[in-house]
Amino acid sequence: MKYVFGPLSSKRLGQSLGVDLLPPKSCTWNCVYCQLGKTKKFATDMQEFFPREGILAEIREALAINKGIDWITFVGSGETMLYKGIGWLIAEVKKLTSIPVAVITNGSLLYLPEVREELLQADAVLPSLNAGSEALHTQIDRPAQGLTFSQHIEGLVAFRREYKGRLWIEVMLLGGINDSDEALRDLAAVLKEINPDMVHLVLPTRPAPEQEVHLPSEERIERAIAILSEVTTVVHPLKGNMDLRSASDLLKAVTAIVSRHPVQQRELQKAVAECFPGESNKVDAFMQQMLATGCFKLVDHEGEPYWVTVQGEPTIPEQGRLSSEPPLQER
Ligand code: SF4
């Protein structure tokens, strides 16, 4: 499938079927921690990058194949709200199923009333807020020219006023950047103004190809939870688990996920093992098959091996049969 991937299992959204609405990488920001690499050209205008009917057809097909989905999650290889027609898609999905719809966005365009309007039918919206000051916003999120910190906050405050669904703000906690007491207190002050239902703390656990970013220490994570909990409910940062058991073509399913973000080797190994219970030889063969495609490689991030695509946009293998070619030994 071109737009739909997963379902993936996560603490926040349970079994979540992902829908990617954008060509990589279309974004209003250029975050230091971005797993998609540098934003080469900023985008700030909404566009219908792909025909909405084609996306809806894939969602319909995925719903017929996959059972037990908890959320349908719109997300993008960039900023999701750049897709013109997301409101229409949410409305159409709601005609198809009672499964709730979530939208992951950086929130940078919420200052525009027409963008907020598109999201009103979503059951949960998860915008980013990584800084409580203009200086840190510029340092971390590096927005396109013309997008300011005050606009970002105004957009979130206005959206909270108008939106009746669940507003779960994501805060990426970066070691040595926004994890000081001062930065956390600034963040808490802004969160108090926005009044979200909840804050999800997330960590840079996956390698960012462009920048050196570091995990915060456990002491700083606990401190962040303590400070932010004074103004809102905070969810501890927990890693999600991948579930590939319903994939009809394992290699294509894994390609769709790794092309969107790096995947920890341990996490992938566990998910593949669940597809072949008691057949560890098949798990090893699958890993070899991934390397043999030439589309993937293993890289180290803070001592952990991760699967990434070899370059930018991966070539999705035509079929998921086992290859007899020797594996590439890249690491
Ligand atoms: S908002 Fe998301 S896609 Fe855009 S640069 Fe930041 S992390 Fe990357």
C-alpha cells in the first residue's frame, strides 16, 4: 500500500493503523531531532499531494484486512496539516467505521482558522510543543520563515477553545536542550495557558540522521514529569511495540514502517518472531532478506542498532519472497 501502514502497537494509541498523507519530506519545521533528515525546502501552503479518493480506498482495503484496530492515525512524512482535504478524509473514515481517528501534527498551522476547522471531527489531536520560549522554539523546531512561536501558541490556545475532542500535546525532551528547570518551567507556563487534556513526553530514542541529539538522563525525565505535572496530566515516555502479525507481505509491511522512521533492531526482531512462533530460523532468514534487498542497513544510535533505509526514499521491494543473494554487511 502507498499511504497506509501498520497497524503498529503503541502505549498511546494501542493498535494504530497509520495513514501517511505527504511525499517525504514536506514540512513547516526543520526539527533538530527529525528522523526524516533535513527539511530541504519548507512547505507552508496546504496541497492535495495525492488524490483523496485513492487514500480513502486504501483505508477501506486496510480496514477489511486488519481486525482489532484501536485508532486510525493520520500522520505525515512531514507536517500532516499540509494535506488539503484531511477534514474530508476524517469525515469519510467516520462513515466507514466507528474506530476513532487521531491526527499527529506539529501544530504550526493551527493559527489559521481554516486549518483548525479541518480537525474538528478528529477524536484526538496530538500537536507538538517542544519549547516554552521563542529562543528554544527557534533552536529546536527551526520553523519556516514567517512562522513564529507566538503564532504557534495562539493556534494551540484557539484550537483548545474550539475543539471538543482529546488534545494530547507531545513534548520531545532533548538532553541538554530543553530539559533544564528553567526550560521546563517556561513550558509549564505555556501548557497552563493551552490547557490540554494530557501531555505525552517523548524521547529521541531513534537516530536523527542530520543532528546529534541526546537522550535526557533519568533524573531529568523525572524532573520534567514533576514540573509539568503541576499544570497537566503527564504520560511517562514509553516505547511502543510493533505488531506485524496481520501483514500479508511481511517485507512490504516492514519497508512501509522503516521508510517512515528508524526501527530498533530489538523491536523489529521481536515483532518478526511473533509472526513465526517457534521458528527462529525464519526470523534470521527474514533479517538476512532485508539486508539482501540493498534497501536497508543497520546503524548504531546511542549503543543500539537501528534499521534505516539506505538513502532517502527507499525502493519498496516488489515482493516479499526470501532472497538467496548474500546479505550486505553494513553496520
Ligand atoms: S515537525 Fe516532524 S516532520 Fe517536521 S521537521 Fe519536525 S520532526 Fe520532522
